[in-house]
Amino acid sequence: MSETLTKVVVNCETGEQQVLPLTAEEIAQREADAAAFAAEQAAREAEAAAAAEAKANGIAKLLALGLTQEEADALIK
Amino acid sequence: MAITYVPISNVTVGSGGSSIIEFTSIPQTYTDLLLKLSLRSSLAGAHGGSAQMIFNNSTAQNYSFRYIRGSGNTSPSSAGTDGTSFIRVTNNHPTAGNTANTFCNSEIYIPNYTSSHSKTVSEDMVEENNTAECYLAVNSGIWTLTNAITSIKLTSEATSFVQYSTATLYGILKA
């Protein structure tokens, strides 16, 4: 059985709150938005992972050149 | 002392969750609006929540937003998007992988919401998570249409807002 997606709508003038099923248009929009957001998140995470890897590689190369960990960290900051 | 901070409406999401929280018929009698959010979404993984904020049900691409955020675990980052159909708020709010029963804590300020100028938004948000990685963010946004804001819609971008998520709208009057 598929889950019924709902929205909560509150009328600020009357205080009335309604829980309503999403329209077909809202469901389609929501699915498109979720896919776009997931892709964006994945890209951001990949970018952050690449940056962290580049930083670690840089530190390793500095250490190989004879710098101390403290000196390498100071340069990377 | 003048009353300057008035609760307009409050929503608590019920069992089964809800994908959208919407405030309609917002009174035009205040100076500014303040929206306080405590949200968690049902998507798998951690820190995966966010919400789209839309005014007056207008999904034309008249919004832009910027953010700076950090998690305490990696270097802070910043970014932004122009020409969108929403302002993204509560980015990285808790999802299923966060510590159980934790929610975000967000305040969104909307000054001069009845004016005939563009509407600006500022938000500060923290999420809760009992691990090393826990996001906090400052966001800004703009809606360039000049209509007074009469409704605010918040749509979860991470499946649905879970039960006990809350949204409270306040009206702020000049002192």
C-alpha cells in the first residue's frame, strides 16, 4: 500500500488547520525537487571529499620533503 | 509596555508526517514576521534535510539565496543560487541518520512583509546531533516580487517532516 502524502494548512485568520492530501502536481514537483536536491548534495559531498583528499596529499608531500607535521599544518591552514 | 511580538499560528506535524506546512491568510497588520522552526525529515542518512520556502504560492524564478555553514567536522563552506523558485532554509536539518528525536532550531526573520518592495529573509539555524558532525548555518534570501506576503509554504526536500516537527509564525509590531 502506498503512503498518502499530506500537507498541513493553517489559516492564520481563522486558526483552522487542515491535513490535506497532496495534489498530483505537488507530488510531481516534490519528486523533481527531491531528485535535484539529492544530486546537489551528492555533488557537494564529492567536492568536500576531493578537497579533504587533496589536503591530505599535500601534507604527505610536505612531510616527505622533510617538514615536521606542525610546519606542514601551518602551511596548509 | 507595547505588545510587539505576537504569536499568529502554530503547527505541530502529526503522526504519519507531512510534506508541506503552509500558513495562509497571514494578517497584514504587523511590521515584520518571524518564523521559528523545529524540523526533522524522514529521508535516510544524516544531515539530509532542507525545506523550500515559497511566498504566495509563487513558483516563478524570482528568488535567490546564500548561505555559510559549518559542521564542526570539516571546513565551513558557502554558496548560493540565483533565479530559483524558492528560498532554501533549514539546510542540513536532521534526518533519519541523526540522533533519534533530534530536530533543528531555526529562526527566520522577514522584515517589511507588506511593503511594495522586494522581500528579504535572514535565517540562523542549528541542527542537533550527538556526534562530531553537527551543522549550523546562516542563510539569506530575497524574493524580488513586490506583493505583500499573504502565505508561506514550507516543503520538505527530504521526503516529509516527521511527527512533532513544529512551525510557529509570529507577527512583530513596531515598538
